[in-house]
Amino acid sequence: MCAACLRPQSTCICRWAAPVSAVAEVLILQHPMEVANAKNSARLLHLCLPGSRLESGECFDPARLDALLAGPRRSLLLYPDTPGDASMGTAPAPPFDPAWAGDPSALRLVVLDATWRKSRKMLYLNPALQRLPRLPLRSMPASHYLIRKAHAPDQLSTLEATAYALAQLEDDEKKFAPLITAFDGFVAQQQGQAHARRAALAADLGSPGDTQDQPWLGSPG
Ligand SMILES: [Zn+2]
């Protein structure tokens, strides 16, 4: 087990970590179902952002959550506007003041790492999150949008959405580009491992013995 990324050594993702010091503080609230999800990008995000916090939970203890959200920094929730909130029984988010974006050193970006459904539930279960103004994520940089046009904006990974939000806050796309590169490497690794597992399975099922237990494939001596 790797102590940094908490994965088995064989699937360690630490080599992708590209540390970038964001001016805004980042708090990642990870749904428990994401903790063991190999495709989850929040751990890599955490490794890329020294000083970020990664906390796991669905319904947080209110005192603990208040402590995590305490000042002097102003906490902003990275979450789209959801006009249907009243019907869900949650309070409408307070308005976002564009003037706040001018000073990222006074900000804490709060990111929910969950599926859309589970993020709705986290919002519903934690009134302190409902009280946070939301940072509207502007459209992605054009170059990445072309590469990732299969993604709707709300289907961005946690890492991508956070990288774009931090770039937006600091008005510095280049500074946070290494995070996207790290993510691309991470995705390629996940795909490679899935491919290797399928290939191994196919070899096993298709021609048992063909690739295994043949002495001339073993190391000499
Ligand atoms: Zn690792």
C-alpha cells in the first residue's frame, strides 16, 4: 500500500502528482462511495495541491463542518446553480459577489467529490453547505473543450472542475495546466490497467497454457 495515495503499490498514482500552489485554499469533501473508486480523481487532486484538505463523509457532524468552513477565508462552493433547490427542501444559495473573485487569497474553494445524485444528497444533508455562495464555473478553456467535447460541463471530473475553477480565480490558465496533464496521465494509466486485465483474462480463457508455465519464458537460472 502506498502511504501517499492509499493505493496498492502496483496501481500507485503518485508519479502523476504535479504540485501546484494554489492561492485559494481547497477543501475536498469526498463521498464515502468514492474513497475506494479507482477512477476517482480527488486523491490525485489532493496530491497536486499542497495545503488542500480531503475529508470523507456524507452527513458531516455540524461542528466539524463548521470548523472546516471557519474564517477568515470565505468559503465558496464549486457547484452549479440549481434553481430547483426549494422543491428539495434546501435553502437557495446566497448570491455570489464577483468582487470576491478578485482576491483568491481570501477564499476557500469547497468541492464536493461525488456523483451528481450523491452530491445533491450531501447538499441536502449538510445545511452549512447550502449556506455557501456558489462559484459559477465559466466555460472551460477552448483548447481543452475541443479535446473533451464528449463531456458536458457538469460531467467534469472533480480534478478538472477544480483546476478550471482555480485557473478562473487566479486568471491563470497556464499555472493550472499541469493538473490537467496529470489527470490525462492518470486516465491513461486507468485505461491501461483495465486493458491489461481484459487481455490477461482473454489469454486465460482463450488459450490456457499458451502463455503460462512455458519454461523458455522463465528467467534463466
Ligand atoms: Zn502512491
